[in-house]
Amino acid sequence: MSTLTITSRFHTSSDGLRLHMRDYVPAQTQGLPVICLPGLARTADDFDAVARTLALAGRRVLAIDYRGRGLSDRDADPKKYDLAVESADIQSMLAQERIERAIFLGTSRGGIHAMLLAAFRPELLAGVILNDIGPVLEPVGLMRIKGYVGKLPAPQNWDEAVAMFKRVSGAQFTGLSEADWHTYARLTLEEKAGALVARYDPALARALDAYDPTQPMPDLWPQYEALGHVPVLAIRGENSDLLSPEVFQAMRERHPHAQALTVPGQGHAPLLLDPPSITRICTFIGSIPA
């Protein structure tokens, strides 16, 4: 088994923000790199377990913090927490790293970014893993996310934090161990000046202000079908309220080489901490030719 080096790398966006990515570099690199794109209010750290496993097997992995999340700068203008600006940031960071082709692992919003790239930068993609995201988003899931992003109270300690997340997400994540809940809490919050705070800009809630559940949202089937030239692994949490079983099935039917994985006892989005999920992701990535 090879050793690896993990470093934080920073790039400057076109409008001057300092953007962070975590770089997992094995002693000897083989195969295409893997680019990890997190969910709306998530960070690069969500991918640490799978990234370490891939890197120890010889694969370089880059996990990105969008602006306003993790170690990236917050934006004074919350209107820039949108897909178009983030996509430009992603492409700029990859260009600066001289990444011309890669395998993308996108959780939720990260999967939307991968589908958008398939539509207008298809040459970047050699394969895609979509973690609990598809071309149609269920209103109930969007409203649940809108209800908590940037709005959760600040817990006094880690035990309170775990209890809070169990109240908010316990119905979705019925299969987590106590250790998993503590890991989830520490991936979502951080200690600053003696307080536990979110690892994202609370103004990120503004990104959901325009969503109206009474109005139909445009689907992303054309963008999903633009993935037809690459292998796809679609992952769904068994209890997900954002990706329905019907859409999940349609994704398999409308892509010539789609594989599927359902993660038992988890909702939106699977944490990718359990060994079976990590093994399946690594096997899928290993099957993609360089």
C-alpha cells in the first residue's frame, strides 16, 4: 500500500476570492484524477474517507470547497452563491491545476455541477458518480433543505450538536451509528472562538430564497443525458426525499451505461463513510480506462 500526501491548495477566483481545495496525492499516481464536488452547504472534508482510500490505491483526488464554504473565502455578495459562478470557479481551479480530464464525484449540488459540465464541457469528464441527485428534484426535499440551511441554532457543545442533527435528520438517517452522528456533526460544524458554528456562510440561505414549491422547476434531463458518453454510477439514499425511486429508475433506463447503488438506512445525501459504499465507488472508478 502506498503512502500519500494531503495538502490544502488555494486559488484566486476571477473576482479575487481565495478558494480552497484539498489535494490527496499518492506516492505513485496512476489513472485519471478524481474531482470531488460537495453539496450545497457541505465542504471538501465530506470526501475524506473515500479520498484517502482512493489515494492509498494510487489515485490523485482533489476535493473542492465552493466559495463561502469550508476554507474558501466568503463572498460579500450572496447573489454569487449560484451555480453559474461556482461552475466558473470550478473550471478555473481545474485549469490552474492543469486537469484536462477527470472522474467526477458529486454529492447533491456537486452532481448538478457535473451534469452542467457534461452539457458544455464534456471533454472534462471521463466518468461521473452522482450521489443522491438526479434530473428532477423533489419539492419536499428542497423545502426541508430550505428550512434548515443558515437557520439552525448554535449548540453549546458537541453532544447538543449531535442531538440537534438527530432531530433534524434522524428520519432520513435511520442506519447511522452513534459514531457516525458525531462524525456528521464535526463535518457540519467547527469550533471558533469557543462556539460551534456552521462551516459555511449563513448567507448561503439566500441561494434558496427564490425557490417556490408551487411553481414547477425545470428538469435537468438534457444535462443528464449529456452524460451518455461516459460511465455513470448513480447513488441514492434509501430514505432520500430529494431523489425519488421513480427518477432513480428512469436514470438507469435513460443512460446506456448507468450503474446504480442504493445505500440502506440513509437519506439525502449518503455520507459515503460506510465501507460498502466506498468499495463500490472505488471499484467503479477503477473500471474507467485512462
